[in-house]
Amino acid sequence: MDSLPAPGQAATHAVTNQPPPLAPYDASDDTALLEGLRREGADWAEEGLRRLGLRAGSAEAQEWADQANRHEPVLRTHDRYGNRVDEVDFHPSWHHLMRTAVAEGLAGTPWAENRTGAHVARTAGGLVWGHTDAGHGCPTSMTYAAIPALRKEPELAKVYEPLLTGREYEPELRVPTEKRGLLAGMGMTEKQGGSDVRTNTTTATPTAESGMYTLRGHKWFTSAPMCDVFLVLAQAPGGLSCFLVPRILPDGSRNTFRIQRLKDKLGNRSNASSEPEFDGTVAWLVGPEGQGVKTIIEMVNCTRLDCVMMSATLMRRTLVEAGHHARHRSAFGARLIDQPLMRNVLADLALESEAATTLTLRLAGAADRAVRGDAGEQAFRRIATAVGKYWVTKRGPAFTAEALECLGGNGYVEDSGMPRHYREAPLLSIWEGSGNVNTLDVLRALRRDPDTAQALFGELALAEGADARLDAAVGHLKGLLATATEAGARRLVEHMALTLQASLLVRHAPPAVADAFCATRLGGDWGHAFGTLPDAADVDAVLRRALPETD
């Protein structure tokens, strides 16, 4: 039996100088997010977003996220009798997260809503609900992104689109048309090629039935294998083509989808990523033969937007955690939040977070207007999404590392949740094309379509004359474009991203935020790590905006 402390003595394990749990909190309590939602045409969604923010920050939802990552998916290749089943079992918390995400319209729903700002509302919802778990954002993202590609084959879209755009989550594998809601996945990469999908060796052989093929091959990285249908690339007689592969065939039998293993990943642990093998797998052609990349590229554009969104979400989530800790933790006679150097670090992180959130919502607005036929926004989206995907996702790992450090040793233990966020951050730079792939896509777009450069500079011109540092950066960018080379693509795209973020903040953020961002990111008055804002920066104003006092 433990001995009790003697009278007048303090218990050795009395807990002091530790912050209380963050949850419950409001994940939508973000001024930059709410202003962007209204600005990009989705003000009608604000009430629902605030409700979702309270749910995302609830102790229950945060517990779902923790449990879904602690109890990882388990592959079952066979049933007890030896029959091949190829199923993945998830913890109940995964299903709670998925059910909420789908019900809130974070999967394919915007494509069915004839409402201005529908795609912005979905992105804003992701910025909020993403405060729980990033892994389940993968199947919702792919479901959202599958719709424009599927529309290349109207007959298939007529059958599947109403189910992919619904708000019902039914995880069991059944005949797709017998379910109230479906999820879609994607299978592009193979072990010998990775991003170079034109080297795929999976073959597609036509059958006697028009539009139906059988596939044979091995995919290297297919996330969320329990989705109902997949868009897959394979080599048809006419070249690399796109196909729809259902897990369950119309007659109720299981399509051949042999899951060889689940990937043992750095992060994204709640989500299953697999290697499926096709052998006589039934598939239907989507789009013309030989145009597989062209058919599926719109899916990639959509998931790239979600990479930006998820990185911005991780930034905001970890900033909130760091700010909460600093408010309640004391060192050297004062609360951390009151100490000048910690305030500099938090303010610097806040600038980065606001720039990422503002750019994310601008990209979502461009997507919303582009799908409604705005040619200028289509051109802007084409280049700006790749620019944002490169830069914001690159900033994520350094940002989460700094936010983790704000908690000191507390942030290095799993119970804090910060290690999970840190492990998650690098994925978003890799998923849907690594940094090199995205920067080369920017160069390709500039060379093939001059309208993209005009759209970008048209956007930048909206802030012309408001800040001398921004005007100088735009001029420098024009010079870089004139001499752009493949080897210098990263430098070019980095400058594009910073200039674009600065222009958005100059137009839409308070002067303290815009000035500090331009002074550091464009003007060079900055160090090489977060927490090196100049003395002239209005740190107090930046922190009041980013971390409102709610305790």
C-alpha cells in the first residue's frame, strides 16, 4: 500500500502547471476561415460549419480520432473456411468519423448541389472536421474527386453518381446499386513507375460486352481498399486508359481484388493503404481508350486541392494546441503566452496558418466557379492549385514540428496527439505528386496554355500598389518566368506561392498580418526558422486574430 504524505506535506504526484484538456473547443473558431467562407460565396454554410466545428472539437470526436489511429486496420484475406474475401476491418471509431464526414457532405455531395459556393462549403468543412483525423479524409477526398472523371462516361455516371454524391455511409461490401451511398477509390501507381503512370504494366483486355474489360496486374499504392468502386489505369489495346472497377459485381459475386498486404506507413495509420492484384478483374472503360491520364487528371486536380486543405488543417490544429498549452503553462515566472519569444513563435506560425487557409479557400472558390463554366477561373485553378499543393504541403512538416516544440517534452509523447499530426504532415507533399511532379506540372501548364500565366498575374494585379514589397515580388516573378528552366522549377513555384499568398493577405487580412507576412516572406526581414519575426511586427494584433481568448 502506498504511504500517505505526512501532515503538512504535499503529495508527490500532485499535478500543477499542466494545461487542462483542450477538448471541448470550437474548431471553426478561426477568423480567417470564416471570412474566407463568406468571401468565396458560401456564407449560407456558416451556421452548419459552426455546428460542425463544435462537434469536431468535442471530447467524443477527438476520442474517435485517437482510437482510430491506435487500433489500426486489419487485413483479412480469407474467411474461416478458406474462401478469399480480401476485406479490411476497422475500429468502430473509424466508422463514426466516416459516417459524420459523409453525412456532412464532405465526400461527393457538392456535385449534386446546384448552389453557388457548394465546393467552398465542402472545403471549409474539411478545414474544420479535419481537426479530428486526417486518415479518413482519404476516401472522402477520392469520392469527391471521382465524379468529374466518371462523367466522361455518361452511362456509368447515371448509375453511380447519385450514390457517390449522397450522404449515407454504408461500409459493408454489397452490390453498389443496392446501397444508399458509395465511396470511390483510385488505383494509379505501380511499383516500377510510381508517378510515371505511363509505364504501368497492368493490362486491360476487351470482352465481348461493349465497354467491359478484364484487368491483370498489380497496383503499388491503393488507399481505402474497402471503397465500393475504383478508378484504375491500365494498358488497353489503344493505350493507357481509365477503368471503373467495382468490388462487388452486379450479380452479387466478388470481383477479383486480391489485397496482397497493407502498407506499414509513417502516418495516416487510421487509413488502410494496400497493394491489390488484378487477375481477370472485371472493369468498365471510362472515357476513350488511350486517354486514361486525360480522363483521370481532373480527379487529381480535386485531390490536390484536398492536400492543400489537409495541410492547412494540420497547421491550424497544431497552432490551436500550441496556443492552448502556452496559455496554461508557466516557466521562469510567467505564462508562456506572455513571454516575448514564445509570442514571436506563435505569431509567426499564425501568419503561416492564415496564409495557408486563405489560399485554400481561394482555390476552392476557383474550383467552384470553374465547374460552373468560368474560363478565367479555370485557367487560374489550373496553375494555382499545383502551386498551392507544392508550397503549402511543403510547409506542413516544419510547421507541425515547431508547434510540437511549443509543448516541449509534452508534445513528444503520443498522448498529446502532436506526434500523430507530425507523422501525418509529410504525406500531403507526397500524395498526388511529389514536389518535383507538381512544379513540373506548373511549367507544363505555363508552356501549353498562356492563359494560366495571364490568370495568375490578373489575380496578383488586384493588389497592385497596396504594398511596395509585393509589387517588387511580382516584378521579380515576371523575370523568373522569362528565364524558367526545369532545374529552377522549385524556386519559381515557391516565389509564385509566396507572392500569391501575400497578395491575398494584402487584400483581405488586417494590416498587421499583411505587413508582417510581406516583410518576412517577401522583404527578407526574417530568419530561417519560425519565431524570427522582426521587432516591428505587430505580434499582439496577429495573436489576437489567430488565438482569440476563449478560456
